[in-house]
Amino acid sequence: MVIATLLSKNHTLFGGETMIDWFLTYPIPLLQGLLLTLELTALGLLFGLAVAVLFASILQSHWRFLHYPIHAFTFFIRGTPLLVQIFLIYFGLSQFAWIREQDWLWIWLQEPFICAVLALGLNSAAYTTVLLQGTFKTVPVGEIEAAKALGLSSLQILRRIILPRATITAWSAYSNEVVLILKSTALVSTITLLDLMGAIRQITAETYEMGTGLLIAGLVYGSLTAITVYLFRSVEKRFPPIHRR
């Protein structure tokens, strides 16, 4: 159906003049949607990375009683669709009266932007926790033992040895997580946010040019993905040769 629309008499090849008309007629909604997409991606990744570092560090500790809830969290998040998680946070939490009664909490959770960042961040945190947990195990035991012999505390060992090593090892794989979160932001339009996909859906409702809208979305997300991969590869080239893919 989309292909037929693209090839209809009102469209030139690859959208042609119609795509240009979109950018000329709706530059502000498209730009605002793009900026919101980038903002959601950045905040979600930052929040997720902070939580992941904390959880992965706890999993490396001897606090066994904390391992089980973290494993349960990563299992639940990785085993359920992100769309379900967004709905659970945005629609589900509001069903609890005690949450609505907590003014300091409800003032945040009633905002779709906060709920979207929370959902994206927790989703990223689950996958990044598993990624970091695996890379932490690749740090040579001899380096850790040497650091202990020099009198470094557990926190200093984590900050000066384990995290730098894990960052280099996980860098390439983490780029995939960044791309996944970037593309997953398209789901936040389901909770009234006008990100890039939300703006395109709104314009499509006015123009009925679904084929052009989807094509623009594909081109923009594809371009953002290419830029992200290029940036990660550029940084990776600065790593010592032994750590490159």
C-alpha cells in the first residue's frame, strides 16, 4: 500500500517534490520533533548508563542479597516489549492512589516526557547492565590483585581500572544500544509526545500523505543511525590496536 502511494501520480520518485513540500511547509514541527527525539535519546542513555554502572558494580560485589532483584529487573525488562514498559509507567503507575497522593512524585510521573525518559532509561539500563557485567569479567585478575596490593580501595579499583577497561571493551557493542534507543524513541508518540515520529503522524493526519511521511521518517532515522555509527567508529580508532574490533 505504501509503495503504491509512493508511485501514485501525486508523487515523484522517492517522494520528490512532495518531500520538499513537507520540509518547506512544516519545517518547525519537523525540527521540533527531531530535537525532542535527540533529547529523549540523550537523557535516556545517560540515565540508563548511570543505573547500569551502579547495578553492574553491585553484581561484582559480595552483596548477594542485592543480586537477585537486579537479575529480576534485567530479566523483566529484556523479556518484555518497550512499548509495554512505556504504557506501564505512563498509564499503569497512575492507577495507584498512593502514587497520586504523593505530590512530589506525581508532579513528575504525570508528565509524558518524564515517563518516556524513565522508560527508555530503564530499558537501556537493563541491557547495558548485562553488557557491563560481561566486560567487567574480561578485566585481567592480575591487574586487580596488583591494585589491591598497592592499597587501592574497591571504589578506586572500579574507577581507575575496571571502568576504563570495560569502556574500551564494551564501546563497539554499546553503539548498538545507542542506535536501538534512538530508534525506540519512535514509540513515545503513543503517549502524546510529538517527537519526530509523532510530528510526522500529526502532519500525515492533515495531508493524508502517509507514504511520504514514512519515507521521511526512514531517511531521518537512517541518517541519524549512520552518524552515530560513524562517531563511535571514529572514537574507536583512537583506541590501542589490540582493543579495536
